[in-house]
Amino acid sequence: GADRTLRVWSDAGGLERGGGWTERCILSGLVDVVSAVAFSPDGSLVAAGSFGAVIAWDVASGAARLSVVMAGERAWVRKVWFARGGKRVVAQGDAGTRWGWDVASGAECAPGGDEEE
């Protein structure tokens, strides 16, 4: 959001049973407002992009698993997704430029192709 955090909510109260939303965690560390968000295929990680930065957090613990400030890159991250079964985070900027990182090592890698990859 505008406060440079990402809030994860759960319907653990069971909306269909008249319950409500419960805030699970507040994730911080972004350098600007959140501009893109995606969950990993298994729901254990969430990634967010902002102006020249991408962070992926463990949803259960709130710990950052990947934190990248793209040096010299002055672009908004407009889209972010997980590829390779959640092992890679891919971001796309304003001009369609794509970047990729291995979640486990944090190493930059080829961004690959489509979200379904």
C-alpha cells in the first residue's frame, strides 16, 4: 500500500459462515508504494514490486526470502509472478523489460517466459 507495506488477510472466520477477515501479517521493506503482488503456487510465499524493487516474503513467518533493489533501474514494477513452480520470481517493468531471481539463492537469473512456466 501507500505506507510501503503489504498486508495479508485470511477469511479464517469463514465469510460464508458469517465470520470476517483476519489480518495474518504486515510485511514491510519496500522502498515505495506497492505496484504489483503475486502468491507462489502453493501460497507459502508472496512477492511484491514497487519502484525499482522486489521482495518475496514467507507468509507464515513474515520473513523476507528475497529482497532486491535493482541498482540503476529506474522503473516501476508493473507485474510480478512466480515461475518454475515457485522457485523463481519474475518482475516486469513499464517498458516490458523482465528480470528474474532465484528465490532460494537470491541470484539474478534469466526471467524466462510466461507466467505459466
